[in-house]
Amino acid sequence: MLKEYLENVREKAPLVHNITNYVTVNDCANILLACGGSPIMADDPEDAKEIQGICGGLNLNIGTLNQRTIPAMFAAGKTANSCGHPVLLDPVGAGASSLRTRTALELMEKVRLTAIRGNISEIKTLALGSGTTKGVDADLTDAVTDETIPQTAAFAKEFSAKIGSIIVITGAIDLIADSSSVYAVRNGHPMMSRITGSGCMLSAMTTAYLTANPDHPLEACLTAVCAIGICGERAFARLSGHEGNATFRNYLIDEVCHLDGDSLEQEANYELR
Amino acid sequence: MLKEYLENVREKAPLVHNITNYVTVNDCANILLACGGSPIMADDPEDAKEIQGICGGLNLNIGTLNQRTIPAMFAAGKTANSCGHPVLLDPVGAGASSLRTRTALELMEKVRLTAIRGNISEIKTLALGSGTTKGVDADLTDAVTDETIPQTAAFAKEFSAKIGSIIVITGAIDLIADSSSVYAVRNGHPMMSRITGSGCMLSAMTTAYLTANPDHPLEACLTAVCAIGICGERAFARLSGHEGNATFRNYLIDEVCHLDGDSLEQEANYELR
Amino acid sequence: MLKEYLENVREKAPLVHNITNYVTVNDCANILLACGGSPIMADDPEDAKEIQGICGGLNLNIGTLNQRTIPAMFAAGKTANSCGHPVLLDPVGAGASSLRTRTALELMEKVRLTAIRGNISEIKTLALGSGTTKGVDADLTDAVTDETIPQTAAFAKEFSAKIGSIIVITGAIDLIADSSSVYAVRNGHPMMSRITGSGCMLSAMTTAYLTANPDHPLEACLTAVCAIGICGERAFARLSGHEGNATFRNYLIDEVCHLDGDSLEQEANYELR
């Protein structure tokens, strides 16, 4: 099943518009190219609106949001909605500051979001309307474990039902939920949290998958999450000697470049809860 | 011949001021260092004007232009003109949005540009005053092929004569034209389009070549185009196993770091049309 | 001695807020993760103030300052001061433009800075109130050599006494001074100046060291300087064949990822002057 969704990305080469933070933007562009998509960045409000019109999907990431890029997010979001393009929100640091929390909540309210991808603390912040995120990493007390999967899965389904967006919660175990189903994914490697941008890259890639698979958004998100997780495992396995997080970043993108549908099917480790 | 232009860059270490997009800016800085130049970035209007005064050349790239950086481009452009510094314009995405097209056209009008480097769709947009660029990549119907070289070469010469700037059109075959001569370059590798920033890096590097070779701007552009193309070929040849686009990016910059004048002469594949 | 300071960083995982240039920001984030810290970037004035409140330290880098980020630096600086968080200033290009010089001087005046890290030209500019920095590199005539160490060390101590900040001057020989002591460090490799961001990365890393070692700021700075220098030496030793500056950048961060306290003690090459 997953194979088809990956191949659709390679075949259709979806053009993804990213309004994203300047920390990991280069990695987002390169991973989009690696997975078969095509990136474009435009964050001036006027430009963003028009550029979204020629793209297939929109990736909104509030990692380094500011007074100029926030209006661009709303403008591009509205255009995407009226064109029927998928929109993904990555609420980086929601809960860590009121500007971030407020902006993410307003985006949820005013833009129809196909999917939201964040760590558990960020997603809880959006569901509760406030939070206490520690920087850009999840609060340890929130972590999704085997024991907490049932309750977190129920929370994700309920939140998805309430707002009508697919909820992607990433961590040691990832959950991908719509209002009726939840997948749990056990791919990935802890080394992914030793580089900046694993989450941002996944968000960009997920947007490409959503764009190339418009009729199967839940499965598109699942496939992207499995794909980057497998690539993280493979990238870690390639590390030797003094290779560290900088090399890991390169290997991760390289693996996305090489991942094919058959390996994906074979190595994907997920279950329907 | 080309050897001398390369060596002038290594010898003079030109300080190049870049007002460029935040997607590929780190790669632009590192490739400038690799080729022997020295990068500086400044995009606040006041700062850009003054910084240009202490630099040797100016690279204007509209990849993520906004209302703050546009005035900086004009301010730095005017300073560069009054100091006699070369100015290169990279009209990223001209034709894809009206802000990009308009800004590029106004820069052409108000700043004396030594060279413009873009893909064929971007350059056609500037020549015609409007266009239909698909994102940041060239429209396939526009592609320069062996069959279309004569007409594209004639177009480039004519456009160069009209505006007084060297026209550099990059793609599978690259064309470098002034009003009387056109070079066609067949170096490079398709892998260069699987990374973000090949074009941006070439623009930054070309500005260094123009700065270090003020009396031979056409040949400076030709040399930079051949150099990055050769490095792309060499970088691709080094790829093995699961190495993909992230590693290719590193190898490309590494090769620029190591390229010497003799190899450049030997491997450059160009012809005067 | 140094070992303990390194291990404190790995143990406490200090959350460092960076308002830094967009050229090298990704490298700063990855080197912070490599050394054991955790990065967050926020440069909208409102956001920066609040984000600083949840962080442990602040790294201010004026590399691509603009009218929006300058107020963010002051806002975050004041919050850091009132929270008792260490603040480091990296005055990139001070002396090269009046906006940079003026902003750095105002930051010195209005924000209590724990440390300032720059090249000799930038630091002299701050001490004298004006300067003639050539771009972002030190003026050759200013270079710290064995002959000039005594006078530069005296200058650094005096400047430190005057403003109450630790002064870190980096170059072929590095000096780390407070009002009573000066360390000279001879680690590092010239290849570090062939990549963009060596200085920015050190500033980010030094902020992590200051944050994790609040009672020993001078030794924290010394340790960070030795650590990155050793990693530069090791990264250079790993280069082979056509590996150049792009690979060197990755190796440098990789080495920071692997450096342990014992190797640091063994390879640190410093003296108290």
C-alpha cells in the first residue's frame, strides 16, 4: 500500500510552497528534492499569495515566525484553501511563547488545515489552547510510550474529529490520526533528535506526500512518517568512526533520495490501533 | 585562457556582497570561500549600502525577496554602480509571481547590471516583460537543446545588446552571451538539479569571477559556468553506494575548493557560436 | 579542569536562545546539539523576549542584523539580564558599517554582556568606538602573533575591566581575558577560515558553555575555544582526497559531537599569560 503513495510523489513531482523557519529551510528544500518533490519558498505576503497559486501544496512552519511572515501564512493559507491545495501546519514551539501559541491557534481557526504535525507538547497546546512547551522539544512527561498509546491515540482521534485535520504526533513512537483511525509507527532513531530539523523536514516531506496523494491524506501522512523513520534508521546504520550529527543529517537526506517503494513496504513498522 | 580567470579569483580573493535568499545562502557563502572569494551578507537597506562600499562586487538574488530586502537591493545596486563594482542579478522565479517579475524588471531599469544569470524561463520573462515560470525551474518547452541553440543564442545576443548586460542562461546546455559573442557550455550534470541552490551558487561564484576579472566580464562568466559544471561532473563521479543529493552538495563545493586552472582548461567543454 | 566544564554542558543540556544571522544559523543549531546543548531561534521582538524567559542563555550575533531583529536583541538581552542568564555578543562586521558598529556599541551599553567574542578587528572597533574592519575577516595588520601577544593581552584585560565582560579574541592565536587573567589558546587550524561560520558556531557553543557553567565564565569560554580548536584540528586530519571545505564543515561538527573530556584535557593547548 505505502509503495504507491511514495511512487506518486516521484511521478508527480509536486511543487510545495514552504513558509518556514530560516534555521532548517535548506534541509527542507533538499529533502523535498530527495523525495521527488520540488520546493519553493516565498514569505512576503503579496508574493506568498501568488506563489501558492502556482503550487500544489503548502507547508506552514512557525519556527521563526515574525510580523512579516505571519500575514504571509494567512494569505497563502487562504489561497491554498480556495485552490483546494493541502495545507500542513508545523506548530514549532507552540506553548513556548504566546506569539507562537496564538498564531498557531489562529491558523487553525482561519485556514482549513489538512494536517498538523508536531511533537506531543505542541499538539497538546493546540488542543488545550495553551501549554508549557520546553523550547522546541517535547516535554518528557508528555512522551508517547507503549503504556500511554491508548490514551494518546484517543486524544488524537478526538482532536482530529473536532478540527477536521489529520493529527501527526511524532516522537519515539509516532501517531497519525484522523477522526476514526490511528496508526502507530515505530520507525526512526533517537539520533534524529541530535540534528536540527528532523521535524521540519518531515513536515515538508509530508506536504509533498499529501499533494501527490489527494484522495488518501491519512495514508499519505503515514507513508511520509514511515519513510523518514526508515531513512533515519538506515542513516544511523551507516555512521562509522567519528561521524556524528552533521554527517547523519547528510545520510538522512541521502537515504530519502534512494528509498524505493519495495524497501519502504518491507521496513515500515506500523500498526492500526 | 580560462586558467588565468580562475587564478585571478584565488589571488585577489574578491569580497562579494550577497543579498540573497535564506534557502541557499550558506551554500553561497561556502562556495565563495571554496573558489577563493570572500562572502559578506547584508540586507538591511542602510547596512547594504555601506557594506557594498567596502566590497568588490554585488550578487542580487530575488529568491526570497521581501519589502525590506527589495530597497536594500536598489540601495546596494546604486552604490555598486557609483563605485564601478560589477553587479549580477539572479532573477529567481521571475515569471512565477508579479512581485518577482516587477522587481527584476525594475532592477534591470535602475541598476546597471554587469550580468544576469537565470534559467531560460526567467530570462525570457525579463526579455518579454512577463512570463509563466513554473516555480523556480525552467519550463520544459523552453529548454535549450542542440536544435534550439541557434535561435536561443540569437535571442540572448539581442537581449544583451538591448540592455547592455551579459546574459547567462543555464540548463543542460548553458549559453553566455554579450551583444557580439555567444558561448555554449556542455559541462555539468543533471544531478545538479536534484539539489537546491546550484543556480544560486553559480551566481555567487560568477560575481566573484566578475570582480576579480573586471576587464573580461564575458570570459569571467564563461569560466565560472565551466568551473561549476566540471565540479558537478566530478562530484557526481565521486558518488557511491547510498550517497544522494545531500552528499552531492558537499562534493560539489569540495570540488570547487580543489579545482585548479590546468584541470579547468582540460575539462572545460565550450564552443564559441 | 576543562573536562568538568565540557561535561556540565552534556549533563545540563542548556537551552540556548540565538538571535543570529541566517547565513550560518543551521550550523549554529547543529553545533549546539553536537556539544550537548539545545538550540532555539526567535527574532521577532515580542517572541524573543518571551522565548528568552524559558531559555538558559542568549547568543546575540549581528551578522545579518536588520531593523526588525535589532529591537529583538535588546528585548531578549534585557530579559536575559533580569533572569540572570548569560549573554554573549558576537559583533560580526563591527567596524565594517556604521549600523553594525552602532548596534554593537549600544548592545554593550544597554545589555550586561557576559562575554564578547570576535576577531581582533571587531573587538578593537568596540574598544575604540569605531574601526575599519574588512568585511567579516580581521584586518591583517591587527593579527595576534607571538610578538604581539603581550600588548593584545594587556588591551583585552583592560577592555574587560572597563566593560565588565569577558573578551574572547579569536584568530591564529586566541585570547580569553577577564580583568585579571588572560589565556592564550593555540588550538585550531587555518582551514577553519575556509568555511563560513566557524566564529558563529564558536559563539553559539560558548554560550552553551557559559550557561552550563555559571560560576566559571572565564573557564567556560576557555573550554569552548579549546574544544572547537581541537575539533578543527581533528576535522582537518580526517580530510582526504578531494574533500574540501564543505566536508570540513561536517567533520568539524561531527568532532564536536564526539569530543570527550579526557581528549579535551589532553589536546588542549593553552597557557595563562
